[in-house]
Amino acid sequence: MSTETQHNGPGAAPGADSDAIAATRKNNTRGKVLTASMVGTTIEFFDFYAYATASSLVFPALFFPNQTSTTQLLSSFAIFGVAFVARPLGSIIFGHFGDRVGRKKTLIASLLIMGIGTFLIGLLPTASAPGWAVLAPAMLVLLRFCQGVGLGGEWSGAALLATENAPKGKRAIWGTFPQLGAPVGFIIANLLFIGLNSWTSPEAFLAWGWRIPFLLSALLVAVGLYVRLSLMETPAFQLVAQKQQISKAPIGRVFATSWKPLVLGTFIMLATYVIFYFMTAFTLTYGTSPATTDQAKSVAEAAGKDFDPAGFVAGLGYEKSEFLTYLIIGVVFFGIFTVVSGPLAERLGRRKILLGVTVLIAAYGLVVNTLFNAGTAGVVTGLIVGFILMGLTFGPMAAYLPELFPANVRYTGSAVSYNMSSVIGAGPAPFAMVALWQTEGGTIFWCGLYIVAAAILTFVALWLAKDTRDLDMEDQLS
């Protein structure tokens, strides 16, 4: 029996639990809850985007200096995918403790693991340092794994923090706040990279400038810890403890009692993950790769390498700071439509809005190659439309996925489905899309079909799922 259950046994004073829950609702004010859930995911996504941006801009040259430009990119994105392999492990670990000892303590631990891993990446020697040719990429893999473990437990905890404290009829609205951490973290991380790229020389940026966003994560972690330590446990978890329904083995119980929502939740998130990492990690690589052989030759000469025209694959040829600016413009729309999605999900239901947006994501996949090859106006339009769809599909997920699971296995269930989706959706997406782009010889038509395939699988999962707008999250137990 868990510690919480022991404290709510026969010796507990009558009304003690209801008094504690009332005190929680008074202490966990709207501003405090929404800030804590958003600050945490902002930090986590800042850390992740810092790596995603660096994996495109600097890591290929710094950690894989002896490879060709193509294999450098593939190697860098392969390590990018390591975190997605680690995330299901993090979901099991943190889901277990989140359902056993509570949301608050688990969220603090996940934040520390992710933050420390990110900070240490900023201190890591590169492959050109004596004795680090093999050790540097290996350590990068290890620290990336730590990032993945931390994020594996972070999202679900932040989503539960918001939705389990939300008043009736407001769960989807409150749930958009942890989702806002994604666009806010992206903007902060990439503004830093743009500023550093502008204020330092290319040599200085490669030598030390890229480290600054990783090191600054320590300040963000301190802010997140300060906010989260002031919170009390969520009412839903307190009721689970009061009813003595804390599961001894949440992962076993969720597979035994909630295997169907576990599978459906995994595929419900699939299209969201694929379009997300197409819009962020892949488009940055595609957009800043040389568009002509002359550009590619100049880039190779500047890096002190021989240029092999046989291996040239055309990108869009934008300067890195210019394309990052376009990305940030698109991400502003991501944030706006994440907020817009909350009231829509409350009014229409989670399932209905997600079915409609998934159809639009499939349509977007069919036209993405045309948009991105229609000049700067087409590129900016493609980014804005893609990020609008991203906001509309990502926003309701913080309410919808947790609502699929009973309260006593909710952390584990939502975390496992969310992060298993990352393995099949986000992990291979940048790597696969780079490979498809290289195979196509410079167009991204097949990358668009990759998005369509993911949207079809998500649509089927949503069609088989139920809407959860009207359920009572506190009374629902397995």
C-alpha cells in the first residue's frame, strides 16, 4: 500500500481529505497552475529546440568532422532521434512515480534531469579536441538520452497539473497553457541562435557561441523549480489516495485495463508529431541548404573541404538567420492557434476538431512541395499554414490524452501513449525526411506523402476513439 493510502486509512480525521482538497483548490490558483505548467514545458521545449537547431546548424561539423555533408546531417539527426527512443523509458519511470507518489514531486524530478542533461551538452568538448574524436559523439548520445528521459515524464505531468486543477468546462482551455510551452520555447531558443549568429563571427559561433543557449538553461530550470515548489498536489490525485486506489504497478495496470486508449492515444498523436518535426527540424535543414552547385561549392570552400558535385542535393539556399526569422514568424501563428484550439475543443469536442484538422494536415502534405518551391512568399505561407495546423492539433492534446485514462493510471497512460507516438512519429521523421529529400534529388514531394500517411493513421485512430469532453476526471478510476 502506498504512503498516501496509509495516511488516509481508518485513523484519518473525518473530512480531512475534503478539507485538504479544498485547501488545494484555494492554493493552486489559476495563475499559479497555468504559469507552472507553461514554464515547465517552455523550459523542456527550449532545451529540445536548442538541440534541434544545433543539430542542423553546428553539430554536423563539430561532432562528425570527417564525414561528407550528407552523412554529417544524417548522423546528427540520428542522435536527435535518440531522445525519442529514451522518451518511452522516461514515461514509464515518471509515470510510475506520478501515479504512485503524486504529480508535483515527479514533475520536479523530470525538470532537473532534462535541465542537467542540456547544461552538460553546453560544456561538452567537440570531436576535434584531442582524445575526444569518439568520446564526444558518444557523450552527446548519452546526454541526448537524458534529455529524452526527462521529457518523457515532463509533458504528461504538466498536462495533468493544468487539467486536473481546471474547473468544469475549462479543461481544454487550461490544457493549452502547457502546450504553449512549445512555441514559446522555440522562439526563445531560436532568437538566441539568431542573435548569436549575428553578433559573433562564424568562427566564434562554432567555437563557443552555440554553447550559450544550453548553458542558459540552468537559469530557466531555476525559475521552473521556484514556481513548481509552491504548488500542492492535484485534487484528482488526492481523491485517488483518499479512495485507496493508488496502483502498486501503474504500467501493468494500464496495459491490463486501458490497452485500447493506450494504442489509440499513440496514433492520435502521430500526425501531430510528424508535422511538428517536419516544420521545425527538417525545414531548417532544407531551407538553409545551398540551392545551387555554386552556393554549395562556396560553402565547402569556406569550411575548407573539397566539393563533390555528384553528392549535391539542392535546398532552398536561405541564410540561416533569414530562415530562422521565417520560422519564428510561423511559430507565432503556432502559439496563437494553440490558444484558439482550447475554446473550440470545449465547444465542439476534442474528437470532432481533431478529425477536421487531421484532414487538413493530409491536404497540406499534398501541396507542401508546391508551396516551398514558390519563392519566398510560398515558403512563408507554407510555414504559417503548417504552424496554424500544428497549433490546432497540438492544443487539445493536453486535455484529450489524459482524459482517455482513469485517474489512478492517468500519468502513466498519457505519458506512454504520448511518448510511444514520439518513437514512431517524431524520432524517425527528420531522419526519414532528409533521406527522402536526398533520394528525390532536391524536391520534397515524398516528404509531403509521409505527412499524408501519418494523417491517415491518426484519422483512423480518432474515428475509433470516443470524445471525452463531458467525463469527470476525478471520479474516473480503473
